Amino acid sequence: MHIVERNVFVYRRGWIFIVSGFFEPFFYLLSIGIGMAALVGPLHVGSELVAYPVFVAPGLLAASAMNGAIFDSIFNLFYKLKFAHTYESILSTPLGVSDVATGELGWSLMRAGLYALSFMCVMAALGYVGTVWAVLCYPEALLVAFAFAAVGMATTTYMRSFQDFDIVLLAILPMFLFSATFYPLSVYPGWLQAVVRVTPLYQGVALLRGTDLGIFDAAMVGHAAYLAVLGLAGLVVTSRRLGTLLLP
């Protein structure tokens, strides 16, 4: 909680940086509802036939949670670790590397949770919610954020310079575009479907879309388990790497 408290104090004057990350998926959703919805007809999801904006909205919710987690777990963590040397000062207190890892993870989840909640309110206001089960999409969005934040933190501990951000963006952008966010997985070639199925964002998109439409099956448990295991593994790696980098 001390790590979270510090981040709250830091962002008191930089709240605009938190708010800005919400707008990209929001504008995507708005443009789809106003423009593309008139060009694309209803789509089949299982046995359900849903309007295109309702199909896309849960995918963009997962992307919004991913964005909220990535900003702090990669970009801000890298600055604190490599340039501000924030953690050396923190570790001179009774706090340890596990406190740093869980504290930064908690802050990333708070930011992602804010994005997800705001996005869900927009979905409801625009009428893009599938069923009443959509309320369960919020904790699932936090699970998506947990996976991306933990893996993002672990990845950051291996980064050496700002040029490495290009590799991060090279991974995030294709996931955003191809993880069945905008199109059904069935439109992709078979080899690409296999690749997409193992990506974390697809797991989040499939989980949130199924919940939003009230489609519950065994695959949903698999999606949730994948994200939970990925997040726990990332947290363990982060704690160990921070110990290697920061402790004498």
C-alpha cells in the first residue's frame, strides 16, 4: 500500500496521463458504432446472432484493460528502474522487492480498473451490452489486466534502453488488431487461428465476449486459468529479477 500511496501522490498533478489512455479504445468503439455498424451485419457467436458493435465492445474492453496495465507496468516501471532509481530508495526502508512488485502491480490494476469501469459505462450508455451477465466482465477485465501487468513488469526487468519499447509495441499492436477483437476468428487462415489462440489478449477477448453474451462453457474456465497462471508467473519472475537487479 505504501507503493500505491506513492503513485497516487505522484499522479495528483499528472492525472491527464491516466485519463488519456482511456480514449483510444473509446474512439474505436464510437467510430464502429457510428460508421462500421451500418456496413457490417450481425455476426454469429456460438448460437447467438449479435450486432457488430455488441460483438466488438467486449474485445475493446479487454484492450482497454490491457492498455491500462501496460502503461504503468512497462513504461513507468522502466523509468523508475533505470533512470529515477526510485527502488534503491524504497529498498533502504523496511520494504522488500516483493513489496515493490506487488505494490506496482496493485497500482497497475487500479489504473486498468478505472479504464475498464469507464469503458463499461460507455458500453451501457451506447446500448452495446449483450446481457445482464456483462456485470461480471469487470472482474474479468481485472484478470486480463493482472496478466498483462505482471508479464509487462517481468519483461521490463530485461529491457536495457528505450529502443526496446519498439519490441513491446511490435507485440501489442498485432495482438490488438488480430486477437478476434474486430473480426471472428473464423475469418483467419488456419495457421493464423492457431497463433491467435495462444495470445493472452485473445484469451481475454474470448472470456469477456462470452460473459457479455451469457455464453458459458468449459472453454471459459480455460481462458480464465490461462490468464491467472500467466499473471502469477509474471509476478514471480518480476520479484526474482528485481532482487537480482537491486539487491547487493
